[in-house]
Amino acid sequence: MAQTSLTGMNQTNRSLRLAPPPPPPPPRGEGCLFGGLLFLCLMGGLIGVGIVLAENTAPQLAGVGLFVACAAGFTGLLIVANKNSRIRKAAHAQQIARWRQAIANWERLYYCSRNDIVFIPGNPETSLPAHELYKLL
């Protein structure tokens, strides 16, 4: 027994052209490479602690050095990530503000199908061909 999905969506080119602007995508994180670096710093620090706690006293200084270097790297990576995250969030907030203004402008527009133009009523200077809708947003 075969099954067929009968759901779908069709959209004309005109409706695509006159659609409101899409919202900006949310800011992205640091990614897998950054997570891997944090993990390596954490593991290196744990290895350093293990060396310090070992019975041999000779490599203890190396263990302390490894732990300090990894702790400093871990902290530095977190500081850089926090700064980059704040920068991306600020840029996203600006994009959201511009998008909201574009949506407000889009909601004021009218479309004339006879002439294939968009315009803001009462303002003849805003009359543009429909394919140039983005200029009014």
C-alpha cells in the first residue's frame, strides 16, 4: 500500500515579489571549533591537576604550569566569546529595528494591479513599479 502526501503550497511570482521582508536570522554561536578549544583547555587543566596530585614530585612544576596555562586559555576564550556574543547581539538588535521599520513601511503600502505599482496613499512621490518595492522599505 503506497501513501501520497497531498499537501503543498503554491505562490505566484507577484505574491513573492510583494511579500513582506523576512525577519533577520538569529545570531549564531561560536561553533564546534570554539567548543573543541574549550574542551582541550579543560582537559589540559585536568591533566595538569592529575600531574600535581601524582606521587612523583619531579613533574609537579610542569603540572602546575600546564594547569595555569590551560586555565588562562579557558578564561581568555570565554572572555573573547562573551565579547563576540555581545557584538553579534547588538548587530542583531539593529537588524531587528531596521526590519520592524521595513515592516511598518510595508504595511502602509498599497498595490495597484492595473499599473503594477506600489505606493503610499497621499504621497505621489512614492509610486514605484512593484519590482522596486524594496526601495520603499
